[in-house]
Amino acid sequence: MTPSPNRILPHSVSDTSYGFRRCCQAIRDAVPIEELARRYARRYTNLEPLGGRAWFTCRCPIPDHEDRTPSFYTYPPGRYHCYGCGRNGDVVDLEFFCGDYGELWEAMISLAVEYDVELPKRPESWYRGRERQRPVRDAINRARFDHLRRRLFRYFFEPSLLRIEDPDEREAEAKLLWDVTAPLAQMMLERLRGESS
């Protein structure tokens, strides 16, 4: 029995965040699971209406489950369960398993684009909080930059500067080398933060 993608995939921060859950809920509300199941089940069999608690049944559309008899059921409110492979979930999970996605959020974005679902935006209070925090973030980034710049200067340039005997020449060379460390420190910080490749 294979568990749902929530149990198979290690959670990334984006998959467990409040915003991600809100976006998935918007997708669940807008995309009918029968339509998605019908599209993927068409490769194997038709989605047939079923009485009782299940809405529809068909052979499992998940590619790595070779289903010979109908064991895939959709239930209200927009959930599915395959009694053959044991997978279950909602439209995002079904898209993840049937599509070729590496992460759950990719399936969610794909459905949002395909079905023209407007995803929820962050509340205004979040943006106000970011603006209030901007001076602190800028000061922290500046302190990191200055610290890294001093370390680069001391490690790479200070030993060679100490060999220069003339104080005026040493000072001129130190200013030149200090200016050289700024782009290096900025590049290293960007790479540490993952902003550039």
C-alpha cells in the first residue's frame, strides 16, 4: 500500500506553510476532481458514475499502478482513493502522481494556471510588517557585508601589506585592496543567500 504524497515526499518549507495550504484549498475549491480523474483515466478506461457514497469509479490512472479492475473511486468532497495501490488525496495529489512533477507545489501551480485559478494573496498586514522590518534587515545585511569584507581583507591582503616597508605606499595599497574586497564580499553574500548562480 503506497501512502499519499504527503507521507512519501519529505516536506519542504513551502509545502507545509500556511500560504501553500491556502493555495491548495483554492485549487480544491475550483478544480473538480472528476474532470481531472476523467482526463487521466481516459488512457485506461472511462470514469463511470457510481451510486452510494462514491461519485465515480474507474481503473487507477496513476502511471505506476497497473490496475486490471476498477479500484479507483472519487468521493465527496473532492477526494479520491485507490483500493488497489492505496493512494488517496485531493486534486493536487492526483495531479502530482499522474503528471510528471518533482514537488507538490509544481502540481498546484500547474493546476492554477490550467484552470485559471486566482491564488490567494498575502494579507496587507504581511506587507506592512515587511516594511517595518526593512531597516533591521538592511542593517543585518550591511553588518554581514562589512564582516565578510574585513575577513577577506585580513586573510588575503593583510599579509602582503605587512611586507611593504614604506607607510605611505602601504596605506595607498591598503585603500586600493580595500576597494577590491567590496565586489568580492557582495558576490559571496549573494551566493550564500542563493540569489545568484
